[in-house]
Amino acid sequence: MTHHRRGLRRLLRDDTLAEAIERDFRSAPLDGRRHAILEYVAKLTKVPAQMVKQDADALRAAGLSDRDILEVVEVAGYYAYVNRIADGLGVLLEEEHESSEE
């Protein structure tokens, strides 16, 4: 299990919900706020050039403040950055590293 999965499970304290999110967050039993955040981050991650004001407005409608939205963008950007650094340097995933030691 990667550290991302462990982190999600630790934060949620609900393995069933974490597994549902990992399978398909869109069908996971999430509240509107969490669903809106994940939809926003999925778009930001996959097609960042297509982000428009209405995307942030959807987060505001779900109850996020401008500061909350900034934090969502910062976290998504940080994960993208770190993953690209790791990929660019050929860093092994924890699972790959652990299985090579067996």
C-alpha cells in the first residue's frame, strides 16, 4: 500500500470509505463538500487549462471559503509536483521497493 493510501485511511479513519474512494470517488458515499472538492481536483489534475471561474464557484456553493479553495489548489499542486519529481528521477514506489527486498 502506498503512503498516499495509508494517509487517506489515517485521515478518514474509515477503511470502507477509503476503499470506496479509491474505487470511484464519484460513487463513494461522500458529503457534498468532499464530492465537490474531489471533482475540482480531478479536473485540475487532468485538464488544468480547462479550469474556469465556475469551478471555484462550485466549491464556494459547497461551502468552501476562498482560503479553503486556495488550500485545495496548493495541496493538489504539491502532489502533482512531488509525483513529477519522483517520476522524473525514477524513484521507486514503496510497493516496488518492498517487493524487491523480499
